[in-house]
Amino acid sequence: MLVRHGESVSNQEQWISSQSTCGGLTNRGRAEAQAARDRLVQLPELAPDAVVVSTMRRAIETAAIVVEPTGLQAEQRSELIERIPGEVEGMLADDFVGRFGYRPFSIWEPALSAGGEDASTFQTRVSTALDRLTVESVGRTTWVVCHGWVIRAAAHHFVGGEPSAEPAFTGVANASLCVWTSPEPGATWMLERYNDHAHVTGLGGATSFL
């Protein structure tokens, strides 16, 4: 199961963040993570045997909240971080538009800037991480707390998409749940839930989709 982090400071303030500049969750983001936690308590069939999480602060803070009832500790994995933006990390989204003429992360294929990941590099990283998790998770349920574009790339991988192609799957809401199942490594993946965010709709305000 893939869980997107709650609203982050960079979501709210509209700037480009990555590993070293992630500002963590907003108050709303913490409320979204708490809503996901409470929803998951009501879904015992999804109870985890293991939890892994991106090393970015917003994901770590989300994982700490959603795993509370399970008694598990999330294992941090750097290969699950969001797509690396490169030298524009820390730039305001409006400044990026003024400089480059399009919204950051609105175009899938090219790297966002020098030092950033292009689509193929990013997809390959995510796919490799998921293949490792698949082997580790045989006969188990694993929660992966991560990021919007990682979740899109995961869906693309599970349906056998080409690394350089843009995923057909849409962005997902903050604190949303996506569930994929497979009986064994190499078997067909089945999608059970995608962008399930019913638990955050009652919080009011905007819901970020990426």
C-alpha cells in the first residue's frame, strides 16, 4: 500500500523542495495524516507487516502518525524520495514560471533543471526500489509512505509502462491510499484502490493533487 504524505510546507507556500529543503508538514498536513491513520484502523485487512518511508521530512512525519496504532517503526529508504529537481531546489514556483515559462513538475519527461532527474532516471529508480520491496514482501503487507510522483511512477511500473513514458495515472491527493496486490514476484499486479482520500474530504480547504 502506498500512502502519500500530508500537506507539506512547500505545498502550501508553493516552492520547490527536495531532500535538504523539505519543510515537513503543515498543521493541515498533520490533520490529514491523522485522518489517514484513523481510516486505516478501520481497514484491518490492510494491517501492515512492515512500513518503509522516504527519507524526506514530510514523509517521515506522516509515517510517524499513520503507524502509531500498529506498534511498528518505519524504515527510512532514500530511494523513495520525490523526483529530484536539481539546481532550482528552493525556488518559488512563481519564480520558476517567470524564468522557464511553465509550472514546475507540469511536464513529465525533462529534468526540471541541471542536476535534476529526467523521467527515465526517476522511473528506473522507483521501479528498482519497488522490485526490491516486492521480493522482501512476499506473503506480507508493506506500507510505503512516499510522494505523489513516486506513486504515479509506481502505478506505471506495476502496469509495465516504458521508463521514459508519462504515466497514464493521475496525481493523488495528500494522505491518499493506493493499494496494489500480487500473489508472488513476477505475477500480475492488481489495483484495489487508487487515490482513496475519502478520509480527508471532511477537513475542508483545498486538497493538493500531484
